[in-house]
Amino acid sequence: MTASALGFDFGTTNSVLAAAQGDTTRSLTFTSSAGETQSMRTALSFMKQTRQNASVLNVEAGQAAIRMFIDNPGDCRFLQSIKTFAASAVFQGTLIFGKRHGFEDLMETFLARIAEYAGEDWARGYQRLVVGRPVHFAGGNPDETLALQRYQAALSRFDFPQVHYVYEPVAAAFFFAQNLKQDATVLVADFGGGTTDYSIIRFETHAGQLTATPVGHSGVGVAGDHFDFRIIDTIVAPLIGKGSKFRSFDKRLDVPSSYYANFGRWNQLSIFKTLKDFTELQKLVRVAEEPEKLEAFIDLVEQDEGYPLYQAVSATKMRLSQDTETEFYFAPLGESSRQTVRRSDFDSWIAPDLARIEAALDDVLVKTNTAPDTIDKVFLTGGTSFVPAVRTIFEQRFAADRIETGGELLSIAHGLALIGERDDIERWTAPLPAQAAA
């Protein structure tokens, strides 16, 4: 029996493809210069050919893209978290070696590249592509219709007879529901890199057929990436001059905090070196009250230490999910970076983010008139679900024996693929705005 449906979890941080065959699923395996994996970092690198036609670009995706960027920081254009641009009307495209690429071009390029990595597993004649979408797209003023228009434009360039969209938490819920032993009302909380999405679904079995009634959805553009930035902003930024002063004639002024906004994404540090702000930062060293801190900042940028720094930050966050305290240390910043980080402190740093995550949970419960004690199962998925302060939000509202986790990276893609095999797929798909469908 040939698989007919392909699930595509296009994530902010990681992306996964899964194929369904009846009631079973499997992840597609990607083989690139960075090795073999079943998930891909949502990233692209572009670099000019050196021996062939200079107008032809080498393009890599995922971990191979990161490797290309690290190996060729001055010659490579790197993009990550592409999904965060989808709903932004401000983002009209980016120039890559003189050629403009819109969001739909980037999404198409990413999927085409990982399809090549999947090899024969991609070219199996899938009839349906089922794509996950967040309940609320990331961004300050996200335009859902624009995002889906862009998705449609990108995916229509592939030869799939059908393309369907499913809310990401609905897909995760469907994956989880395969193991339900009885009818249940399920709350799924999907924590991605850029968004947190909730979905409440009533699952029932009639004559051996699983049916589902969507109860409600909610979401917010806050997730794990924000937690990483809190560690950077609290521990690292002060070591490299945030909050310090410089002198301008007879005045003492703050080093501009805008310089440190470049830590929102690790690759922005390499972009920062090409900006006017970096030149101004270099000039400030001469008049800074703590010049050694700004020099450390400059060294981080010039030595392209963004990726190793974020690896150290992510590792610290992960250890705090197991231990009540851990040590943060980043060798390029020397011994001054060696600090004890307590989980209680980390919880206080992310408190504003936790408040927004909890408010979105309140929203879905209130607008669906659902009392916590009527939820039979709570399924937490996504890497951020391991953060104890996040889990506490749910333990305070729901009995601990109702909370389950699993398939943190794969559940959405596999749920999408399973939905793609359904005869009643239209019942599971998210509505497509008329403008996007046109």
C-alpha cells in the first residue's frame, strides 16, 4: 500500500515531513552534508558558486545551512525562522546577492531543498500535502490572510493534487488521540519556537471510527525563543556593555540599548557587523566608561560567536528543566561569564512571557465556556513544555494524572499525515480565507 498523504510541519525552529500509510506513519529522513536527521532546522544559507557560473547560488537548508554559514560567515547569506515573516505586511522580501526573494520564494526554496535531502522518499506521488499552521501567526500585527496567501503561492509550485491546512495543535491532538482508550475532551498545548497554540477537541469513537468535534482554539506569539532571549538579555548583555555609560562632552549617556536587540536571533550578530550601528559601537569604545565590555561585544561580532553563544544558552535552559540551578559559562567572554543560574531566577525573567502564555490558555477556556475539570486529557508538546514553570501552569489547573507529553518534535507532522489519510479530511482542515484561496 503506497502512502498517499504527506504531513508538513513548517516550524519556526524545526520542520518535519511525515508520510502516512493507513494508521501508521513514519518520518522522512533527510541526508545532507551535515549528516542524517528526521527534523530540519528551519534555516537557509545562500552562497555564490566559486568555480561555476557566479550567478548560480549554492543553497543549503537546516543543519547544513548552519554549517555553511559558520564556515563562510563573510560570503554566506543566512536566514532562519522564516515562518515569522509569513504574516508580516512590512516584510516585502529580502535581497540575496542582488535578487529579491519574497516569503513565498523562501518557503518554496526551503521545501524544495529538504525534498532533495529526502531523495526517493519525496518522489512517491503523494496525493495530499497537509500543512500545519498556527492558530495565531507570530508578529506584532499578524495578517492571517496574507500569511495563507503566501503559503498558497509557495506550495502551489509543487505538484500536489491537494493541499490542506490544519491547525498545528489539532494535528498534535490527532496524533495523541490514536492512543485514547475511551472518549475524551482533550486540550493540546503546542509550544513552538515562536508561538504557543491551544486547541480543545472532543474525541469520540463511533463504530470503530474516530470522530472529533473542535471546541475552540487560541494562541499567542510567545514561546521558547523568547525564553532564550531572556537569558541573553539578563546574563550576557550586561557583560558586553548593556546598561553601561559613555561620555559625550560633559554628559554621561547610556550605551544605546538598541545594539542589544540584535541578540533576538543568533545570526543577527553577523548581520550587525555590516550595519552603521556597529561602526558607531566601535567608536564608542574610546569614550566608554567600561571600554573592555564594548570590546568584548565587538569581539563576539567579529569572531561570529552568535551560534556557539546560543548553543550555550539553550543548554543552560535545558539543564534548568532538570536541576534547580546550573552554571552558565561562555569561554569567549572569559571567567566573568561563569555564573550560577537558579531556576527561580530564570522563572522571574520569563514571568512576562509566562503571563501571556497563561492568558492565552484563559482565553480558550473562557470563550469556549470550558471548565478545567471537564478536560479529560492535557497533551503538552514542543520543547518548551519541558520548562517546569510552563508545566506548573497546567498542574495548577488540571490533575497531574491528566497531563501527558510525548513526540515533542514529531507529533504535529505525524498527526498531519494521519489526517491526510482520512476520508473526512474537510472536517479537520482550517478554513482558508477567500482571498488566500483565490
